[in-house]
Amino acid sequence: MKRFVTGFVTGAVVLTFCVLGYVRLGLVDVRADTPAPAWATGWMYSVVHASVRRTVPPLKNPLPPGDETLIAGGKLYLNDCVGCHGAPGKPPSEFGATFYPPAPQLARSGTRYSEGEIFWIAKHGIQRTGMAAQGSSYSDQELWSMAAFISRISKLPPRVLAGIEEKTVKK
Ligand code: HEC
């Protein structure tokens, strides 16, 4: 038992030094234009997802559900988020692919986050990614309308898709 414990502790210490050495010797490749290995993207996604799940309380969208909210959110999305996250019915964003991790193509794949989580991510951003905090650029109402839009982005009715392209919101 004693030998097992000694071996275990020695192994843990050696492993820790190897990891620290790898990092401190500058062996980590920090270029954003190297292809992200699937395990790294998956791992980063898990870290962010777990943190968002833990931090965000169950938030309910205070805006009335309906086309008007979706269209208002869609117009904001098309104005500011589309460059990285892609537009409905259009090819994926090439600019979004230049980030590490690449910006998720929301218009193509949707998202696994809830509306409240989308609101929170848009407001606070995600550290060390291209996802900037938008809380100082948009009111909570605007962020909620974008959250409503994004949470339904892969199954929007044609009238909403047409509405977001119009210059002004119909009253
Ligand atoms: C400059 C590029 C860029 C812009 C502009 C941008 N994002 Fe992002 N966004 C990212 C990146 C990169 C990620 C991935 C972060 C990660 O994997 O942890 C991301 C992730 C997200 C996610 C999480 C989606 C998921 O399923 O993982 C949401 C929600 C989101 N962005 C909303 C928005 C909204 C709303 C806007 C516009 C107000 C916006 N983003 C603008 C780059 C951008």
C-alpha cells in the first residue's frame, strides 16, 4: 500500500511538472489560424457550457412571444452578430471561421443554450474568444429580443425571415 501511495504521488508530481514545463517553455501553439483539434474545441465548449449552466439562474424572457419580438431581435442580429455567426439561408461566415474556437454558425446549427443563457452570453461575452460582452452596446430589452430570435433561428417561419429583411418594423 505504501509503495502504491509513493508511486501515485511521484507520478502526480512528475505529471504536474511536465504540464508546467510544457506551458512555461512556450510549447503551446497560440496561433488562431492553425486548425483547432476536435478535442480542444470540444473541451473548451464543455468548460464554457458547464460554467454558463452553473452561473445563469433560470431567466424568463420578459418580452411578449411573437413575430414582433423575433423580427426586432432578427434585425439586431443581422446588424451586428451575422458577420461571425452567419445569416439564415446564407453560406457560413468565413470571418467567423477565423476565430479560435471558430464562431458557432448559429443560423445553420442553432444552439443548445436556453433563451436565458443566450441573453447572458450576449450580455457578458465569453472570455478569451471572439465573443465580446454586448451589455454596454444593447439594452436588456434588445438583448432579450436577440435571445428570442437566436433560440428559434433554425426554425423561423417565412414571415419572420421576410420581416427581418425589411427596412422598418411594421406596426
Ligand atoms: C467577432 C465575432 C463575433 C461576433 C460579432 C459575435 N459573436 Fe457570438 N460568439 C463568437 C465566438 C467565437 C463564439 C464561441 C465562443 C466559445 O466557443 O466559447 C461565440 C458564441 C456565441 C454564443 C454561444 C453559442 C453556442 O451555441 O455556443 C452566443 C449565444 C452568441 N455568441 C451570441 C452573439 C450575439 C447575440 C451577437 C451579436 C450581438 C454575437 N454573438 C456576436 C464570436 C462572435
